[in-house]
Amino acid sequence: MTEDVKVDIQDISPIPNAPKCFSWKNVNLSVTVNKTKKQLLTNVSGEVRAGEMIAIMGGSGAGKSTLLNTLAGRIGPGELSGDILLDGKKRSPRNWTLQCAYVEQDDILFKQLTVFETLRYSALLRLPRTMTIAEKEARVNSVISQLGLTGCKNTPIGDELVRGISGGERKRVSIGIELVTNPHILFLDEPTSGLDAFNAFNTIQSIKELAKKENKLVLMTIHQPRTDILELFDKVLLLSVGKVMWFGSTTDAITHFDGLGYKLPPKTNPSDYFIDIITIDQRDEKLREESLKRIALFQEAYEKLVVSNPNPSTPPEAVETSTKVAWPSLWINEFFIILHRYIINMTRDKAVVFATLGQACVNLLIVSILYYNVTNDIAGIQNRIGVFFFLTLNMTFGNVMPTVNAFPETKKLIKRERAAGSYRATSAYLAKVASTVPLVFIVVIILGTPLYWIVGLYNNVANFFTFLLILLIQALVANLLGLMIGSAVPSATVGQIVTPLVLIVFVLFSGLLLNLDTAPVFLRWIQWISFLTYTMKAFVQNEFNANAVFSCTHQPCFPDGPSVVKSYGFGTPDLWGSIAVNAGLGVAFLILGTIVFSYSSKPLMRLK
């Protein structure tokens, strides 16, 4: 159906006038590290025009990615000076986001989605709300055709564990995600990284054809491209220690360096040679000094060339870019689109689903063997408390740790999409929260329902459903805590260190391992934020406040249920008070998590 729908790509972009020139002049960037000023870019100038593709090249640490990020407006704190202009005018943050696209070096994608689905979700979130779904899908099919992805259109993305598309196809999918909005300017950070020679050439050739056909302005960093790839670029910008060694065509670069006494050897890839002569040689001090003198020579020669040949091309008359543009989708639409994407990706990940459900079954088996049909005596009381403590710990660690391990990677994807102006932080976070509920609910039912009757807990239907409610709230609160921690930590590795420390403190103040009345006064407040405490109180009160009678053949003993509750100090708040407090803590974790996530996933945006 969507194949027959025709869409004029000029109608897709909310910014009607395509820019003709993107220029930067005397761009300087410095940062302060340990009270020492470090110069990252020095008087960098250049321009790219519609239909051109420019390569930013240099050795490691030359400043390639720094320059690309600076031009794209994706830098953090630092002292920035110079002019970065779009058709001779400064850029507005919102319009700039809509006019440009940035393809990151790492391809962070949902592995269970197909190529078409991946691009379709991008289109649904980012294309104007005035377009119909059929028109958005038609645009997706057009991009798939442009990038040569038709053959793998319905193939899952995959990863190292799930077989999917090739590395070259993954890179083109990442490019396609940005192309669905028909951006005027395209930034790419090392698009050939990790690709073989064949896929690298095909990827760059596809971008070149796109630039020519649709008059796009393309800038990319690239590391030592082979000769036929280098020939695809209209110009190259050679950087060393943040300074320009050359900006112009490859042919003119060869002539320029030849005139300085550095002739390109026969049968040598120009890009390899350029990198060799403009990179600092760190093998020993003598070679380092020689390379620094050579680089100084190149910089001085290029500066003289620029002075003697001032920029012959004056940017065309600037166009007005101050139009205010609304979000592509309504908040509620964002929420449901992102939620649907999460659920589709999760339900298709059979390994994770089966592992989660399998873990619940194994836990049920262990509890059934150890606590089958507990007795109504002192041993039975101890076993009941043991079951509740096991469930509390199981639902806590079983929900917090996997979430903390997985969410930082998802946060990278969200940060990339937020940088592209795809959606708001709140819709993404709340959709993530909502997507976890179905699986948590299923686990609670699988584990809690048979366990209650196998163990022989209080034989009452109302108490049974209250038990499931306590278990469900515990799992959801743990999940919310995991998402909050995952939002705060920079990586899963840091999360694996921080999370156990937080959980151990909560466990110690759960009311079972420590008499809270004997805890240091300045630490007693922890019990009031430990959701494990209220879960244990709710479990114990739900089981023992029914005035069950226990046999007292040995002393000391508890003659009835309320005496058990009193002995363990679990009487305040009451059952529904404990459940309400736990739910309140969940809401608090949700609000805090949303705030933390909004800041931690906030993309860098700084325009000059």
C-alpha cells in the first residue's frame, strides 16, 4: 500500500529554504583541565556548499571529532570563539536541530526490530504530524531504496548473539534513521569504522550520490580512506593538533605538499601519506621534534596561501531561519509510539523473556522444596518469615540489577534521538517505565500464585490477593529504583558497583537483620525510605494479623499472629499503610528518575 503513495521530500522538512552554504571561520576551542588551559582547535576555517561532501582527516588526537562536534553544535563547556554561519547567519537551536542530522560512530539500534521497523519508528516520531502514516511509510521506503537496503528490509538488525544484517547495512540503517526527515546538512563521525573495504566504499558512495542528487551539505570525519573512497570527496580538511594543514581538493593538496618538498611517492594512497606527514611522531624525542617542525611548516604555508588567496566565494544572501517549529508529534503520541517500540523489541527477545520466566520458575521450585506446607508452630513462623524475606530480596535484586545493567545502553540511544529533536525526555522515560509492567506482572503471577498455596500461607482468598498486590508493588518499586539508578550512572559497569551498595543498606534496614530501635539515631531515617521495610511489614501483617493460633510446646513462643507482628516490630504502619507508603516510594522514585533522566540524557547543544 505505501509503495503507491508519493511524497515530495521538500514538503517533509519544517524549514522550507534549503541552505546553500555552511561556513566556519577562525573557530577556536579551548577547555580547562586541572586549572590548565588546553587548546583543542586553533583558527579553523572552511565551508561546504550544497551538493558537496567534505572529509575531515587527521591522525589520532588531531581534533577531527572535536571539530565535527563543534560545527554540529554538540560540545559541552569550553571557550569557543569564531564564526559558524548558515548562509551568512547565526543558527537558532531549534531550527538547527531540524535542518541537520548527525550520524554517530557507534550504531546503537534495537536489535529485534527489522530495518523497515527501525526507520518507520524514526519517521513516526520525527516527521511532521500533518503527514499521514501512509506518507511517512512511503518516505521510509524511499530512504530504504536510496541506501540500497531493499534486500534486507524485513531482516532484524541483530547483534553478536542474534543473526541480522551486516555491518555495512547497520551503518546505512543508522544513516537512514537521520535521512527520513530530509535534513539539509549531514554530519557523520567515522562512518566507515569497523567496515571492510567493500562496505566502506558502498557506504560513502551512497552518501555521495545522495549529496549530489538532493543538494545536501555533507561533512564527515574519516580515518585513512582507500584511494577510490578519497576520490569521492569534493574537498578534504587536514587537521593536526587542532590546526588546519590543508583545505581543498585532494589533487590540489598533492600539488601543495609537493611544493613544500613532500612529494607523494608512487603507488601510495594520498590519504595514508597525508596522515604520515601531518601526525606527531611520538617514537622518540628527535622524531617528535622533527614532526613538530614539519607541522609548523605546513601550518605557516597554508596560512600564507589563505592570506594570498582570500576566499573567492562569498556566501549567498542569507535566508531567514527564525521560524518557530513545534514538536513533530503530540506528547501522548510520542509516548505510545515509544512504548510500542519497547514492547515489540522486548517480546521478540526470546532469550531475555525465557530467562526471566525461567528464573521465576526456578525460584518457585526452590521455595516449594524448602518451605512446602509450613507448620503452625515456632518453626513454621520462622519459615514464613524466611519466605517473605526471600521474596522481598528476590523481587528487589531480580528487578533492580537487570534494569541497571541494560538501561545505560538504552539511554545512549535515547540521548541520540533527543539530540535529533525526536521527542521529549518525559515521554521516553515514562514509556520505558510502562513497558516493564507486563513482564513484571506475569512474573508475579507465575511465582506468587502457586507459591502462596504450596507454602501453606493463610488460607483466605482476600489475603491471597493482598499478598499478590504486595509482591507486585515490591517488584514495580524495585524496577523504578533500577531505572532511576540506571539514569544516574554513566555506564552499566558503574551501575554494577553502585547498585549493590544501595541495596545492601536497604536490606540492612528492612527490619529483619537489624533491630531498628538499636540502630544509631543518625541512621534510623534510612528505614523510612527502605521499601523493603514496608514490604516485609505488609507481608507479615497480611499473614499474621488474622489471629492464627500457633502451638506452644516450647518456650519462648508466640500464641497468636498479632504477637508475632509485635515481636518483630512490624506493627506500624498497619497493613494498608505499609502498602500505601511503598506505593508512595514508587511514585517518588518515578519522579526522581524522570528528573535525573531528563538531565542525564540531555544532549549537548551549543551553537556559536
